[in-house]
Amino acid sequence: MEELKKKLQEALAIVEKMENAKQINGQMTIKEAKEEKALSLEEVRKILADKSRLGFTAEIRELLQKHGAKKLSEIEPSKYKALLDDVEKLQ
């Protein structure tokens, strides 16, 4: 039982490392983008476009509406981090 627990913990650690290092088309990860002091419209647009290409177009539209906009350019830059927090949860 202890061996199984240890292996599960090791697997979880590997998955977390992979998630933290996952690149979006060779660009910065969502986590890295959120850690930037000031996100630009272009950076956020790139991340949303990449997620959209992965099949999350409808979900992204819903998130934009959740944040009070029909399109990304209508979202205040101060809300980019909150939007990316929600985008990061899409799987």
C-alpha cells in the first residue's frame, strides 16, 4: 500500500511539472503569462487563439461574456489575469 502511495505521489509530481512546463505552440505558458506584471492584449489574444484551436472556442466565448464582453478588445486590461485564470481551467 505504501509503495502504491509513493508511486501515485511521484506520478502526480510529474504531471504537475508537465502542466507547469506545457508550452502553447512554443510560446509562454498560461502560468507564465499570468505572472507577467502587465499582460498585453496581444499576449492574451495569442493564448485564447491557441485554446480555441484546441477546441475550446465556445468555452472562450462564454468566458468573455462572463467577464462582460463579446470580444477580447472589450475587456479591461486589469481583468486579463482573471480571464486567464478561467482559461487555464479549460481541459
